[in-house]
Amino acid sequence: MTLSAGEVVKLARSADRMTSLDIVEKVFEGFQEFHGDRLFGDDPAIVGGVAYLDGKPVTVIGIQKGANLKENMDRHFGQPNPEGYRKALRLMKQAEKFRRPVITLVNTPGAFCGIEAEERGEGEAIARNLMEMSNLTVPIISIVTGEGGSGGALALAVADEVWMMEHSIYAILSPEGFASILWKDGKRADEAAALMKITAAELLDLAVIDKVISETFRGNPLTQEKVVRMIQKSLIETLQRLTKQSTAELLEQRYNRFRKF
């Protein structure tokens, strides 16, 4: 059964989806979380650290939502502040120093839009991540696991390969925002979602992303264990290929990947 774009949006936002920490726990081994941006503080909306994948060290960074209201409030509903993006960049530069591949897990409606975030340089932090990731000399794989909203998502998705879970979305703004701008009516969000081409299948057809991680088989939902095994297998195979490339090849392919848009 084919789902409408509006139905996919609801699934992408579901509180039942695996969080970044859930995926880290199931896909990787020996995860050691790091905290702080060394400038202002620690942002709980972004988690990151070092872990092992197939016995090899990698740096994993994810945008973390909560499983309930209290956890979501603690995690700013998965909306990072500038210190979160700076923490992510600190970990990516550390990964570059020690030649570790970087894997990012993206699930955010967008960057936190409060006045205090703007005062601390939200736009600059996002822009710097875009610039630094474009030139990072180690392989990067980004996976959109739920919502991939605007620059807040792109700040962790300038990667050699960008993947999406089957029931995730990736867009420049929310369907509600699109509908409010186009029709002055946010209630037409489902209609907007159908026009925006924000689902994984549509973005794969447009070559915006490189892979879709299946969550169903013949219309039936797969277990989390099967989804996790697919993510793990795909990461291992792709990193084996990317790590064989020279730095020059890696950077040129990443540059060309984003230039084609």
C-alpha cells in the first residue's frame, strides 16, 4: 500500500520512531558520548561521540528527540542551538584529525529559532558546518531518520552519501510553513506535502538522496531489529568503499554531488 505524503509526514514525526541514541545503541558498539562545544555549553539536542562499527572506530553524531513530553522538552524537541552545531563540528574535526569516518543521524524540524539562539550565532554556526563539512577529509554518511527540516538538517548532511529511512521527510521547510506561505492556510499541510516532493521515494527519484532504508516489506512493517541490521550492513559496505578513495577523490565527488543541485 502506497502512503500519501501527508501520511509519511505523520509517521516521520511519530514519537514511536527510533531516536538517534536508539540507533547508536543498536548499530554501534562501545559508544562514548562527548559533551560541550568548548565555547558556550552543551546542547542536549545533539549527541555525539566515538563508537565502533565492524571493529573500526567511527564518529557518530545525531540530533536527539525525546520519547515523551518531558524528554522532548529536555532535548528542545530535537531543535539544536548553535552550541549543538558547534559541538558537532568539534567532533567532526576531531574525527578528521584521527582519520575516523563520520556518520550523522538527522531528525529535526529545524534549528531552534529562539532569540537567544540568534544572539549566539545560529546562522553562523549552521553556515560554518556547511563550509567545514564540504572540505572534511574523511568519509561522511548522513541518514535522515525522521524529519529533515531546512538548514537545521542540512548542517549535518553535507555528506558523501545521504540516506533516508522509508518513512522520513527532507525539505526546506515544513508542509505547514509551505501552506501558510502559499495559501495563507497552514491547515492545508497535507496538500502542501503532496506538492513538495519531500518523501524518501520522491527524493531518491530526483537523486537528492542516495539510498532508502526500507521500513516495510510488501506493505508490512519490518521489525526494528531488521531495520537496524540493514542500516549496519549498508554502513559497513559503504564505508569500506569510501575509505579506499583518496582524499582528492572524496572531496571532488562530494563537491560534484552538491553542485549538481
